[in-house]
Amino acid sequence: MARRVNVQRVITVLGVLVLGLGALCVYAATQGVRWGATAPEPGDRVVSQVREQRGRQAEVRYVVAGRGPALCGYAGLRGQTAVTAFVSRPNRILFADDPLPEEFTAMRERDCPDLPAAPPSLAG
């Protein structure tokens, strides 16, 4: 004989599970539990992108906020005065001396119209 499913019992069990999961979520939220990875701060993102592309000696010399999530500025190597302009987006960074100069120029004009021709601390 086939056993009949008691609908009332199934509803009760599912209700208890939903309440338990809700309580667990409330507890986790009040304790400051982070769910998944969080995006790095924009300044930290730029530093890691510059070092990934230019090496450990690379440093960010000047940064300004662009449109949207873009950051623009100048980076150079520690101990050297030469700098290169960059445009940083969350998943990409382009430098003025990259092999895609037209793309860099378009990205700079679109995302960073206020980027000075040279970083103020080095201009002059």
C-alpha cells in the first residue's frame, strides 16, 4: 500500500524551516557576517591594477575621480620622475603608452574629461 502524504504535516515542516532560515539570516545580519566577496575600495583597486600591469615598483602619483566608477591619474616607478596617464575601471586599466592609443584617448575623453595634461605635483 502506498503511503499518503499528510499535507498539513508538510506545510508545518516547511513553515518551521522557513522560520529557522529567517532567524539565521537575521542573526547573521546583526553580527556583521559578510555574504560573498566584497569589491575593493576604488583607491585600492587602482593600486593593485597599476602594480599588476607595471610591477611591484609602480606607484600611483595622482588620482582624480572620473565619471561613474572610473578613476584617472598618473602612475610611475618608484625612484623615477617619469609618469604615465591611466584610466581605471573596475575590470580594466588602460595606460597612455599602451598599444591601443586610440582606445585610451577615447576612454580618457569619455570618462576623465577633467584629467590635467600633467599631474599638478609634477607640472611646471
